[in-house]
Amino acid sequence: MVTAVRRATYQDVLAAPPNVVAEVIDGVLHTNPRPATPHAAATSALGEELGPPFKRGRGGPGGWLIVDEPELHLAEDIVVPDLAGWRRERLAKLPDAAFVTVAPDWVCEALSERTRKVDRTDKMRIWARESVSHVWLIDPIARTLEVLRREGAQWLLLGTHRDDERVRAEPFDAIELDLSLLWTDVEATEP
């Protein structure tokens, strides 16, 4: 006798303990501890660098809405990237809700031992399906940034950068990003 496996729902996300990030991918509930401080520090620093020129239009073109850890409801999947950005012509303001249903134009995931496999496989498939244009994968321990652009259903690796490089990376290539600023407050050991 085959037992049907119950698909996880938003109710499972709501019932998850408050100290975890809960996501539903392909009907399976994934829970992970909140990001470790090196990962949170790196994504916070990245948001601080991108915010003024792209969100505020100070020293850059503006036109973006950039958010830390938004909960996204995309088809039947519920995902929480570390950072996401929408071009304002697609999403001018965030909804007054606990989640967003419009897929972002750009996503950044901070890789860790716990999330690396899902971030690089399942979530990349979701981002492609939802027509996300760019994905950045940062590893604050290895001090690397991978920049990917969607080409149809595939991902094209535009570049892998590391340490204290200064880069112009799509879709934020209007400014030069000093990667050393992402690692300034980060120890180089995995927790």
C-alpha cells in the first residue's frame, strides 16, 4: 500500500518555530536556522552598498526596490532569498502583506553549508521558472561572488569574483562594487 505524502502548505510555514527560515519548495517544508552572522553581515553590507545608488538614486540610476529576506509566494513555492530586488516599473511599492507574489528581477543568496545545495539547485530552477533575470551567489566564508544571468531556461555564469576585487556586476554594473566591504565584518571560518 502506497501512503500519500502530504504536501507542505503556508500553514506549515506559519507553524514553524520563530528562530528558523521556513520555505516550501516542491511541496516539501525546508527549515533552516536564521543566517549565521557572517552571512547576515555580508548581505547587509551588500544591501547598504546597493541601496543608495539603486534604491535611492544617490550616485546611481535609482529605479529599484531592494529588500532583505522577503517571503515570496511563487506558484506553489514559498521561498525566502537573502536579498531580492525589483525594478520599480514592475513593483513600485511593497504590498501591505506578509509576502510578495511578484517574482523579483534580481536575487542574492548567501551560501552556507546548510543551504548551498538547495540554493544552487531547487531555488535556481524556481528563479528560472519565474523569469528572474539575475542571481548573485555570495559565499562570505570563501569571500566569493558569482554573477549569473538567465538566458531562456538556463543560467549563464558572467563571472566569479573574490576577496577585495572591485567589480561591475549585472544588473548593478552602473557602479563599481568593492567586494572587500562585504567581508569586512566577517571571520573566515564556517560556524
